[in-house]
Amino acid sequence: MKQGRFYIMRHGETVFNATRRLQANNIHTPLTRQGFDQAVAMGCALRRELGERPQATLHVSDTGRALQTAALIAEELGLDWFASRRTMDLKEIDMGSWCGRSYSDVEDEFGPIVIEDHLLRPAPDGEDYPMIAARLNRWLDEIGDAGGDHIVVMHGISSRVLRGIMGGYPVHPVHGAPIAPSLVQGSIALVEGGKERTLFGSERGVEHA
């Protein structure tokens, strides 16, 4: 069980989210106006929780949309964005050759993308959920047990797996990894002492990676 508090959140809405298109991790998909507003709102919520210039470590998925979200959060908190710990271990599920394609295009060929428990169907040449869990466990091992506050900016599916691991959720009977409930973009989950609660935002019914 990790020491300290982990504030885990998704990036704000992107142009790909808004048009139901599957995103890749190797290209920048910019935030929409709503995505900017969501990022600022998360920063304000964290400032109310942690105060100005908190002693917190900022961890960011090394993807454009997460880095852009983290920049807005850092500005609200008075944190140094350049001091953030960037890693591809926090990236979104790799959707393989489906990346860049619209949901409807892929669904016409393969059937529903959003499947049970509002998860994404893994692409035939992409990542599955145990693979996501393996890289997130590697990340957890690397950051150690120093305690303190950690702000983690990442993605919809991968954050559900991280929260599942850290929050003690059971292994999903179909997908073989712990998976937490979906949250709306602009939400913050707090994991402390092996337990999770929603600090800001709410659960949702549809997932867009």
C-alpha cells in the first residue's frame, strides 16, 4: 500500500473526444475550450484542497493532452510545470491501428468499441488491460514509498486501472486487471491508504479515450 495521497485525474476534453475519434499517444491532440475549462476547474479544486504552492509532486503522462492539462493545473496551484515527472507509463491504452479512426468507422468493421462496464474494447494489435496494469505497477514501483502528496494527470482508461490497483478494486472477471468506475472528464479521484473517494466531479456512463 502506497504512503501519501494521490490525486488522480484525466486530461481535459480534446478535439478527438469531442468528435468521437480514437486518440494515439504519439501525436498531440489539443484541448477544446471545454477541456481548458475542465483543467482550470481541477486546478481550482486542488488549490482549495491543498492551498497555494503545495508541497506536491506532479506526475504527468508524456502526451500532449495530459501535458497541456497539467500546465493549466500547475498554473492554478503555483507549481513549476517544468519540474513535473513525465512518463509514458501513464499513457492511455494503446489502440493500435485503430488510433486516429472514428468510433463509427471502427464499429462498422468490428462492432461496439464501448463494451461492458463502459470500457474500451482492446484493439487486436493494441494493449489489453493486464498490459496496462503491468506498466502502471512498474511506475508505482519506481516512485517508491516516500509519502507526501502526488498529483497525477493521465487518461480515462489508464486512470481507471491505476485507481483500481491503488484503491483495492477486484480484478475484472473479463479483463483480468483491477478497474475502478469511470469518472467524467474534469474529475479528481483521491486515493489514500488503499481507499478511493471522488474529490471533485462524478461518475459517468460513457468512456472516451
